[in-house]
Amino acid sequence: MQKIRTNTLTTAEIMLLFFICIGVYLANGETIGSGDTVPNTLLAFNLLENHTLHLDAFRASYFVEKGAFYAFAEGNNGHLSSTYPIGAAIVTFPLYVIFYVYLKWIHFAPSIPLNITSESFELYRIFFEKLAATITTAITVVIFYLSSRIKFNRGISLISTFIFAFATNTWVTSSQGLWQHGISNLALICVIFCLLKANRSSKESQKIWLLLAGVACGLLPGIRPTSTLFAITAIVYSLFTYRFQSIFLLFGLVSALPSITWNLYYFGNLTGGYSKMFPEAPYLFTWDHFQTAFLGTLISPSRGIIVYSPIVLFSLSGAYKVFKFRLGKDEKLICCITIASIILVFSYFFYKVWWAGHSYGPRFMTDIMPVACYLINYFCEVQLVNLGDIKKLSSVILLFIIALLFSTFTQFVGAFGANPGIFWNQNPLNVDFPQNQYRLWDIRDNPIQRHTNALLHKTIIPPTHNAIYAQGLNGIIQKFIDEKNQPINSLISVKLGSEKFFKASLQNTGVSRWFGYESALQKGEVRVRGRFFDKNNQLVKEVRLYVSGTPKQHETTNAIGSISFPEEPGRYKLIFDLIAEGVGEFPKNNVIDQSYEFTVIMEDNRIYAQHIQVLEPLKSAKVSETIEIPVIVKNTSNFVWKNAGSNPVNLSYHWLDANGKVMVFDGERTSLPGSLPVQGLIKLNATVKLPQQPGKYTLVLSMVKEGVAWFNNRNAHSLEIPVEVVSR
């Protein structure tokens, strides 16, 4: 009876914990992902709807325009694949089957096809990404709790589980988007749980637990390659601990086969799409870089683990205890996993992009959170004995409580202030660009502050939508300077594809206070608007400079930004003025001219370059026949290929006879489905009309910018295909 009651209680605890996590993680109503997570959110839908693993349909998708096409990579076999590992898609596939059935049979109708390449599907993609991330992270938290309960009492286990779930990037990263980190944590904690169970099971049960641990180990490299360290550690631990029994763990490694097969099939190597993303090693082994990455990962205001989750410092005490009592099976396991975590952390100190791109807090450190939080169990076991007696609370416990509260606060504001707080990464300047990485160390404007302001202004709404406030807005643009603090000439000559730093000096001459980018308002922020007009006075493009601070009347401030210029050569007017974003322009003042004008000359330095690959060989065809040849086209030029306007870029061809004489110069045109960015890929079916006479010919495929030039006439390498044309 006692055993039944205990089992019932444990089940109730698990269900309660699971649903608390689900509720908290979903409460902000936001998905915090990126282009990195796109393929893993589409693979299951693509298989179930289009009945293929190839992602070819996405070559002409809205992701090209959206700027997320970098997440797709051209495979060596001519098919489009994922740049990133597919392990997350494999693990979440059962969930996506449920999502698909819901969309197909309940939300829509079985007869209505799902257009997963359309922008209209983005709403569903993002929603189900968040739901999949939330469910898998909640399961991870539950398994973490069960792993803790194997060795520690309920109170200690609940404390460490709370820390793992809500005081680390498990909340803001793992539960909010289908990042690799969250699914990797799920596999890692499954390995730890299974091995802990194996340590205290009979020989027969041990085999099952080792097999399950092997399955989780096999998944790790395919989820996140850096997590291979944990898989290797678990294998080594098993070999030394279980000897011949460890063969069952090795049997479980068969789970690695889908990812290995995928990488070999598409890319011919074990690293998969990363071989396309990183033609050079992504690590930099220099002392200067190590120092920067070391300090940045630990204490920078934007990514420091000690800044965002100071609670993990208490894992050091737990690590000491584990190393001290490492003779036990459990402690040996945790000791080995801890060493793997330390090696992984040190590897990030040499990683070129140590700040993890656009994210909130120490995203890369999410990988080690199951281990760090498990170590906190050992700290709590020693230190929290007198937690109920206030008189006996030590300074260490008080520091622990303060660190826990602050760590939870940073995750809370990170989750609920994400929209628009996450724009810290790009506004006012993109932190991924080397010249802007000083922002990673900015104490006055850091992600925690920006997210806090965003959350605060959702609660206390500023008066930016008030008509009286809008009427009180006024100001003047005094001057512009560049990154060297030199005045910017009124005549600007730049090359295509370039960007230029602008800094404007401003004065608030109105009665209404301005709200700058630090306020994280987005709508209602005062910004400097730049508009490009062509020779026909048609608006071509808009840009923004971001105003700093909250200046009152007569106070001065600055606005900064990196301006990207129009994509076509020519002469333009660039006119700057002041606006309240999403509210409107400043009221016109007849006394003071509020605008500032430049003349911009875009030099025609276009490099015509292309890469065309035929997917199916064409050896012979019949005279006068019109055929379609599947090809992959890559934009290796330095400008965007527009598919519309006065000079669109199309795919065409020439026909040469056996002597190299041009028989047909202007071939049929094949249009691009949309604009193709630099380094963008697209699959096209090239429409080709065969010559009227039989014989041996050469088909020369090339892009053409209509009314300007053929690419192959501008030194671009064309594709030449020998073709034998036969009689009908």
C-alpha cells in the first residue's frame, strides 16, 4: 500500500511539474527562434505533405526574401538540404505528426494541400515550433527532476529542478524555439538518468537501461555536434564501469544512423551542412581571442553566464564534492560528465562567434545546464540543512537565495520582454559585425536592461499614442559625422553593396520627451528616417538611424545607424527627417527646416558572376522541340538579381554549332520566381527551344540582365553542354 501511494505521489508530482512548465513557457505568447531553427521546423511537414526529404521546394520560398535562406544548403547530390543538423527534427517528429494531423484533418480539410513554402504558413510554423520546444523542454525538466530524485530528497530535487527550468537559459532558449540546445539537453539528461538507473539495477534491468542510454548517446551528435563530447564520455564511463555489459549501450548507438546517413547522402561527410557554412575552421586559436571569449562568456553584460545566471556559480561547490567522492559509481558518472562540460566550455573560448549571434544571454552555455544544475544538488545537500531555521541561515545561503532570485529575474524579463527586447542584437548596430562588437560590453544598454524596459512599457504604457504628445514632438538635425567623427559631405559617392555609418546630432525643440532605442518601445520611438529618391523623384528605399536616450525639450542627443544604399547604380537624393516610429512624422515647422539632404552617387561596380549546375544530363534531343532542363543557379555576383522592374535578371542561352559559330543568340527566357540575394540559390527549369536542323551543338546557359548585359559577356563563367540534335 505504501509503495502504491509513493508511486501515485510521484506521478502526481511529475504531471504537476510538467504542466507548470508548459504553462510558464507558453505564457509570454512569443516564439524566440531564428533562421537557425527553420529547417528542423519544416522537415516533418515537408515529409508528411510533400512525401520527400529533399527541401528543393524551398529554393523559391519566402525564406529567400526573408534572409533565412542561409539555413538551407545545396547538397552534393543536387538537392537542397538543411545547413544545420537534423537531430532536433528526428526527436520531435512524433510531435510534428500530431501537429500535421491537426492541421490536415481539423484546422483545414484533408483535400486542401498545405503550402508550407508560402509566407501564409509562417504563422503555423512559428506556433508549432514554440509548442514543440515547450513540450520537449518540459519533458527534459521532468527527467531532470527524476534524475535528481534518484540520489537526493524531494526538497533538494525541487530546488535544483526550479533552477534548471527557470533560472537558466533553459527558459529563454530551450523552451522558446527549436534550438539544438534544448533537444541536446533532453538527450543528455536521458543519458544521465538511464546510467543512474543502471547503477542500481539488476543485471537484466541493467541491459535495458544501458540500451536506452545508448539510444540517447547516438542521438547527441546528430542533434548538436559539440555534444558528441557527452556521448563519448558516456561510452567511456560505460566501458570502464560495466565491462562486457556495455555492449548493450553500444547497440543503442544505432540511433546515430539516420543523421549519419543524411549527412553522407547529402554532403558526403559526417559534419553535414556545416561543411558548407564553414569552409574554414570556425575556431581561432590565439591568445587575444581566448581572452576576449573567456571574459565575454563569463562576465560580459550581453552574454556572461555569471551575469545572467549567477546561480550556476554554486555548482562549483558541487563539483568539488563530486571530485572528492568520485569512488562511487554515480559520482564517477557525474565527474566524467562534468569534465566533458568543462572541455566544451573551453572550446567556446576559441570559437570565433563566441557570443552565439543574435540571442539572449549565454545561449551556448545552455549546453551544460543539466550538468551544472545537477551539481547544485550536491551543494544543497550540504548547505541547506538549516534552511527552515532563519537564525542559522549562513551568508552563503543568503547569497544563494539572492543569486537564485536574480537568475530567475533575468530569465523572466528575457521571456516576457522578448518582443521587442530581442532587437537589441541589431538596433542600433548589428553586433555580428566586427566594428560593432563593442556593444557586447556596453553596460548602459545591455539585453537585460532592454528586455526589462520592454516588459515595463507593456505594463506602464508611455503616452506615445496620445494626440497631444504627437503634437508636442519637434526637433532639428544639426549635423552628421562618420565613424571617424568627420563631417559627412553633402555629396556621397559609394559602391554598390556597401554600407556607411552615420551619426546625427539632434536637439529636441518640442515640449514632448523623446523615447530612444534603449526604451525598447519600437512603436513610438523617435528615429531619424532616411529616404532615397531616384532621378524621377520616386521613393526607392527607407533606412533608419536610432536615437539614444530620452531627451527633454532643449536637450541634445545622437542618433546612429549603418546605412545600406540602393541596389542599382545611379544618382539619388537621401533626405533625413525625424519621425516617431509607427506614430507619424513630426509636425511640420515653418520656421526651422527639420530635414537634411544628401546627394548620393551609386557607382556601377557590379561584378557579373554566376554558377549554373545542370541536374539531369542532356545528351540528345529532337529538332525544334521545346524542353525544360532542371538547373541550380547561384548568385555569385555582388548585387541582388531582381526578377522585376526595367532590367530584370533572367536565365537564357545561346546555341553554337560544331564550329563554335553562334546559331541562336537570344534564347528563350526563364524568369526567377523572386529576387535572388547574393550567394542565394534557386532551382529553375530552363526553357530551351532546340535548333531546327539536326547536328552537334553546344548549349551555352547564362544569366542576362535585360537591357544591360549577358553575364558571360562580362567574364562570368557560363555552363556549356554538348547536345546532339536528331531528326524527329
